[in-house]
Amino acid sequence: MGTGTSIGRVRGLGSAKEGAHGWLHHRMTAGSNFLLMTWFMISIARLPAYDFVTVRSWLSSGWVALPMVLLILSVFSHFRMGLQTVIEDYQHDESRIVMLVLRNVWAYGLGAIAIFSILKVAFTGAAV
Amino acid sequence: MALRNSARPISPHLQVYKWGPHMLVSILHRVTGVGMSTVGATVLVWWLAAIAGGEGAYATFRHVFVEWAGGALGYVIGIGLTLTFFQHMASGIRHLVMDTGAGFELKRNKMAALATMIVSVTLTVLFWLYLGFK
């Protein structure tokens, strides 16, 4: 594969050279999602009840709060990349940029609320 | 990213192919992914924020998903999201296998696509039966 013409190089034509990284990260987070979501589904199903006191004391444990934070990081970065794929497939004009920015606001904004909530419960304990 | 000239012919897409399980599972993977990253993320973060917010915030969450209309919204979204999750998980594993270059033979590909749907429905039923009989 050649390096193209000199004017092509100046204009930055060709691949972005970041595709493999994004592709691999999507697969890596798929693997960590599988492990963390398997834990989450089993842990949720095995809770004795779903009232406030039970759920709060569950989440306040470090054995739950830590994997929950990891789950949010893994799942949210996975769906952020997934939404990028979908947006790039269907949005062809300027709306693509708008959608990609909104997707960042959505993923980072919700992710921040989630992690803050988990840490708040973990650091303040089961009692309110 | 140029605007598409609508007078130009476009390549054949969904409307000209005969639907098979592999096509259905492929589009389901996308639909379930978008569903979980919008509805699923909203419910999960609302739930976490309600636990952090205190008893009142948690009561509001419970009212919407457990008490309102006999918990209808909770069942629709809860069962919907578990089925969505298990389908995305099963077809995701299928995609990881196909990433290695395996499973592209016509018959095996079709069987694996069907298997993802059988797995997702089975796991959803087992999950809710477990919750129900617990």
C-alpha cells in the first residue's frame, strides 16, 4: 500500500488509522459486559426483596458498588460506540455531527449520574 | 458526508431480500442495542439515582414501575429489557465467534441465528420464573 500523492498526504486523506482501536475496544467491552452483566443479573435475581432498605444495603457494600461502577464504565463505553455505529450508518448530513455530540452528552451525562449515585451510597452507608 | 442526491440509484437493501433468521438477528442486535442504550440506561440510572436519593425518591420509582396500574409498566419494561438483554448477549456472542471467521457456512449460520432467539427467550422465561417462585 502506497502513501498516496504528496497533496493527498497534506490533506490527510486515507484512513483515520484509529479504526482497529475502536473495533477492538468494542469487542473488549463486549467481553467485560458479559462478565459484569452475568454477575448483575444473578445478584439482582438473588436479592431477598426489592424494598428501599434491602436494595440500599446491597448497593452500599463494596462487593456490589465496585463491580457496579465497573459495569457502568464498561456498558456505557460499549453503547457509546454502538450508537456511533448506528448514527454513522443512518445520518449522512450535518445531523450526524449533532447526533454524535448528543450521544456523548447522553452517555457521559448518564454515566456520571450513575457513578455518582453508586459512590454516594457506598460512602454514606446503608442508613440514610 | 455529502447530501444524497435522491435521483441516483441506491444499492439493494432490506426490501429486495427474502427475510431469514440471520437478517432478523442482525437487525435485532442493532434494535436491542439502541433500546438498551436509551430505555435501559434511563431505567438503570433512574433506579441507581433513586437509591442514592433516599426513601422518597425510591418510593417514586417503585410507584411508577411496581404500583402504578398493577405494575404494568414494570412488567412490560422489565420483561422487555431482560428479553432485549439476553437477545443482545446471545447475538453478541455469535458476532464474536463470527469475528474469528467461523460460522459462515449457510446452514450453520442459520442455525446459530435461530439459536440466539431460542436462548434469549429461554433465559428470559427462566429469569422471571426464578423471580416468581423465589
